Amino acid sequence: MNAIQRRVIRASSGDTVAAQPFTPPGTHFGAVLLNAELEPISRRGGEVDLPAPEVETHIQSRFADQVFTSGQELTFEFQGLNYLLRVSTLTVVVPGGEQQTVPRAMLSLATSCVFETRKGSGIKIVGQKSIMTSQLFKQREVSFEKLGIGGLDSQFREMFRRAFESRRLPPSVVERLGIKHRKGILLYGPPGTGKTLIARQLGMMLNGKEPKVVNGPEVLNKYVGASEENIRNLFKDAEEDYLKNGDDSELHVIIFDEIDAICKSRGSVRDGSGVHDTIVNQLLTKIDGVNALNNILVIGMTNRLELLDEALLREGRLDVHMEIGLPDENGRLQILKIHTRNMSEHGFLAGDVDLAELAHRTQNYSGAELEGLVRSATSFALDRETDMADLSKPVVEENIRVTRADFLRALDEVRPSYGAATETLEQYRPGGMLDIGPQYHATLAELQQLLESVEQQEAVPLSAALLWGDSGTGKTALASTLAIDSGFPFVKVVTTDSMVGYSDAARCSQITKVFEEAYRSPLSLIVLDDIENLLAYRSVGLRYADAVLSVLIESLKKLPPPGHHLFVIGTTSNKEMMQTLGLSKYFQLELEVPPLDSTAVQMVLAASGAPRGVDFSAAAETLYGERVPIKDLLFALHVSAQGLAPGETTVSASAFQRVWARIAKAEA
């Protein structure tokens, strides 16, 4: 046995080994394709051209009728030089005529061979008409789940098609096709969805130089010209390699994290130095300038696609744009499996944990938030085994179990930053939504009908409804109820509560951000609460914020991307203002939410529960003939009940009248 054979069976010279004949199967055992890697055993300087057809004939004639195994190594001599052949895969034809990869097969004179080489091996395969002459990826099978990335298989497949298919071909084939390699990929999407992780793993999967990972702000330098020099240095190795080896040079991957920090739109940064503009210019010339390289792949990542210079995104530069969005239910299941794999294999995951159930309940969670969910559940499990009275007490490993109850508690602790803001909306109807009569039911029915048309009809991607009426009539509560009951994955409210002290520009940015986030979800609902306050509308002086008005109009006009649907509900106490400013025409439905009449007052008082026994008829008698805002009515009821003496259960008509008189006077 030669050295390779002894190494395979772990034997030394002089050892005695047992052997027995191998009887191959009678059919479907002949290899139709041998895929193998070649490398020289000794190099004599310079690169050797190996003619693939002649090597194939030599292998067929010398090793015909011999059994080969995947992973097997053997040496052979060809034209005076010794080579090592490492078997990668073997393919046979199975019943039905289909080809199948098998671990073992027999070579014949009809077996086709595909040879591969490593970069820098000193061998160049010429004349091969097969798939490729060198491996682009280190692994034959690429699985993101095995790499610790879940829910992104479809995105990677599209990325592979657009950015890597051409790089698998020999340079001669690429030249005959008349195409150019893609040089840039841009990954964008919400924070925590795995953009940086994808880029890092992708760089590690590719055969070539070790990727250069650059955080955007690290490029910036206070000295004149230093930032541009940093950009040039990133491409220096690739330039030298390309000058020396041409199209046979290795692939150089450069990864820019937070690329928006250095590639903002030219002219948008007014710092007086113009550094940002020259950095963009320098990067553009390196990617797609006069002396453009063909051995580079630039991967950029950003959460703010709208900030990037348009020239960077055109064809020939970062032209493969991949949105890395929130994972769907199947993707969330993959991510949860990844983060619970170790605890499951070692018995720490309890049997009552249903990952499919958790994937269903974690709508709008990003990959990072799902990882945080697992950490939170684990912390609850560890807390049960912690004795705060004696922290030196050892933890019994066998007692650690992460249970379903731990995950349910973690769901309350780790909330998604993107999606339905139900907690915020609940604040606008703290007592729930009361039944306030036929008018309420009619209004709600019309809103629901419009909502269903948005959800079900592809031809209606955007609809908007305006609720108007006097202050305190329950417009915001009604909008919040519809938003919560819609079940849409993305629900947000835009209100001045979160914009106190904001400049007009900051308000515009906040409104735009909410709409941009909504476009990422297939079904979205936005509540524009108290529009006159959003516009800072005043009856005298500076009437309104013109910039905010422009942003609102553009947002109400802009259609969501194909396949996405958006429903907008606006509320206002000043319908005339809406008409004057031209906002009314962007709402397809306008509904009045009127004050309560006497019948509705009695219904509200009855539905409110009246924990201390309010005299409904007497209370309603004091308001007979008046139109009452529900907000004022509930407030009066609450204040009246506070004045009850111990043991007293009924709010008198006089007590209610006094409170109402004070409210009416304050309103006047």
C-alpha cells in the first residue's frame, strides 16, 4: 500500500491488516460523472496548463473498472509530473433514467470527468467544457440554517442568481457570453434582521482572500485627503492581484457596515469640507471607474436606503439590492430552532415547548429579537435555580429546564420594535369602546367595509378615511378600536404626543419613517391622530407648518409597493381646515363622529358599569336636549362618583349637575 492508502486506513508500514474481496452490484454502479480536485505533488515553478480532455482519457484508461469512493485520494503521473486527485462526488444513473450522487461507484471508459483546482495551486485547467474550473464556494451545499442564519433561503437564492452565477463560470466562457460580473450587493432593511450576519457568513463561504470588514464611520478622518486614502487602501490588494494575475486573480470581498455613514447623497451634508462628497466619488471610481477591477465584490449594509447617493445604486455598482425584512412564520421557526438547538440537544429544553407555536405568536419579531426572546426565557429558567439568600450555592445542571411558561413570560418582556403598537392604541380607549348607539354602529360598519376592500382587493392598495367632529366625541378611540381589531401585522399611530419639542424637519422625518416602515408589511394601518395639531395649525399668526403639510400630502398620495396594502385613518376637529388646505380630497371616506344625544347618554351610563350605582335616569335628565361629548360625560361621571360618602351607592342628580355645570363653564 502506498502512503495515501495507509493514511486512509490508519496503518503503518509493516502492519498486518485484514482484507476481503468486494463484490460490486450488478447494475447502476457505473459512474457517469467523476468530479475531482487536482493539485500538484511537487511544483517546478510557473503555472502548468493541464488539457482536460487528455487528462480525462488518461484517468479513464488507467483506472477503468476500479471502485472509487467520495473523499478518496490517489496519485497519478501525467506527462512527467505527479498529481494528487481527490474525489469530490460520483454520479450514477438510477432506475428511471435520473442521475444521483452516490458515495461509491466504478469508473469506466465512458465516465466523464470534471476537474477543479484551488487558487494558487499552480495548475490551470484548459479545454474543459464542463461546469467550472474552480470552486467559488468552499462548501458544495450552502445552507443558511447550518450557518446560523434562518428564514433567508429565498433571499440568498435570488442573491446567488444575480451576483454569483457568472462567477462560477471559467473566464473564457464569461468572455464568450459577453457579460460582466456583478461588483456590488446592497443589503437593506430594519435593524436586527441579519444583514451584518449574512455579509460576514457570505464572505467566509467564498473561496478567495479573507473579507475586509469596514464600519462606515471608521473610514472618516479629520485630515484632508485621509478619508479618500482609506478608501484607496481597501482596494489596493485587489488592484495588485489583478495586475499580476488578470482574470485568474482571487476574489476580494469588501464589506461596508453602515454604509450610509459615508455614502450620503452628495450635497446633502453641509459641513463646509465636502469630505462626504469626495468619499462617494472615490468609492464610485474604484468600483466602476476607468480602471475598474473585475475581482472585487463590495457588500454594503444600511438601515436607511433613502440616504444613499443614487449614483452608488445604479447598474455596474451596488446594483443588486436585497431587502432583508422581517422573517415570516416559517423563517421565525428556523431562527428559533437555531437558537434552541444546543439546549435541545443537551436536554435543557422542556418537552412542552412548541417552537411552531412560538413562531406563530412572534409576529413582527426580527431575528435579533427572537434571539433575545430565547435569552430571556433562559434567564427565567436559571432564576428558578438561583438562591438569592446564598449566591455561592451551586446550580444543579440536571434541574435546568427552559419551559413553555418561561417563553410565555419572555414574550411579555421582549417586545418587537416593529409592528402593531397595540399598547399605545389601548391608551386612547382605557375603558374599552362603549356601545353608543346606532350612529356608532353605522360608522364602524362603513370603516370596516373600507378596511376589507383594502385587505381583499389587489386594485385598492391604498385607502384613507377621515373621522371628524367636535373635540371629545371619541374619534381617536374609534380609530384605535378599528386598528386593534383589524389584526393587521403593522399598526402605528402618528400623534403629537411623541413629537413635543420637535422641529418641522423632525416631524417630517418621523411621519416619513412611519410610512416607510408600513410599506414593508403586506398589510398596514396608520392612524393620523389630531391632524390639525400635527400641522401646528393656528387660527391666527403663522397658520400651519407647510413642510409637514407637504409630507402628509405626499404620504397620502404615494402607493405602497406591489402586493402591499395600506389603510390610513385620520382624525380632526377642524373639517374646514382640512378643506382649506386641500387635505380632504385624499380621504375617500369622511365620517362624522357626533356628540351624544339623550338616548346615547343613557346607553353610555348603562354600559359604563357604574360601580357605585349611578341613578341613570336622573343623571340623563340633567342633560336632556343637549349634545354631549362622550369624553366630558365619562369625566363628569367619574368626578361625581368620587364625591360619594362612605356607604352611599347612588350619584344624585344634583351632584352630577354641579359637576356638569363646572365642565360646561370650563368649555365656555
